Amino acid sequence: MNVKQLLIIAEQRRNITNQKLSYAENFLAAGYSAAELLADETFLELERRETQLIAERNAIFYEEVSHN
């Protein structure tokens, strides 16, 4: 299994999660609603990046399982 690649993906996801939390806190503190946050393009882009990393991680796991 490509552990190094999985560790890189995990670190990137952690960074994105921290960005999302910080962005959400600031967004909500500015008086916007949760619904507005979920429609915000910056927040959605962070969500897309996180989803892409999850897909990459899953592909690595699938490849490993299918070879064993």
C-alpha cells in the first residue's frame, strides 16, 4: 500500500478541514446564516477539494484491495 501517498492525502484533508472550520466560524460570526454558508462559492470549493481527496484515497484503497 502506498502509505506515503495516503499520509499526504490525510494531511491535505486535515488542512482543508481546518480551513473550512475557520471559514465557517468567520462567516457565521459576520452574521450570515448556515444556509448562506452552504451556498457560498469559497466554502463549496473547499468541499469540492475535500471530496476529491476522499476519491483519491478511496482509489488507492480500491487498487490495493483489487490486487490482493
